[in-house]
Amino acid sequence: PGSQVHAAMEAGARMVILDARAASDWATTHIRGAAPFPFYSVDELASHLPNDDTWIIAYCACPHAASGHVVDELRSRGFTHTAILDEGIPWWIQQHYPIEAGPLPEAPSPAPTQTH
């Protein structure tokens, strides 16, 4: 559940959070520290992810259409520590959990983050 993801972030857990929505949606608002990872770009971006014991959590707004596709594709590529943020970003925002906005990064690099 989203509350567990938030608690892990607050505790500084090592994880990758992927925003599976269109990149323009990510630029408008996203979970703090989330990498843009549009559901239609899995082939291009999967090689930038750690394939170890780092948890990779995908979310969208639908709540599972885009994030479910991303997680299914990652699992088919051997990523075992994957999960979906079931509630999606609308719920995250309603909880007043940390969000941010900003321009897209120049190169894909969804590296593990440790939040503060």
C-alpha cells in the first residue's frame, strides 16, 4: 500500500519509484524522487534500472493500466523486486505526501534513491 511506500521513503529506504504516465504528466507533478518511466518506453529504459534487491515501485493515475504494464514488462525481463503503488498518484496527493514538478531530465537514469 501507498502508506508503506511513504513510510519506507521517510525511513530513507533504497528504492526506485517509476512514474509510468506520459512524460508530460511527470513534468506537471510527480512523487518526489520518482523517475519518468512512460509505460510505452519500457524497452528503452529498462536497462537503466538496477536488477538486484532494490525495490522498483511503479505508479500511474489509472490506477493500474500504465503501472501494471510497466511492472509486467519488468518482471518478464527478470526484475523480481517490483510492485505497483495501488492507489496511484491522485491518492498520494490527497494524503499530502511529497510531490514535485519540473522539467524532464536530459537522459534517462532511474537510479535508486534514498529519500530524506
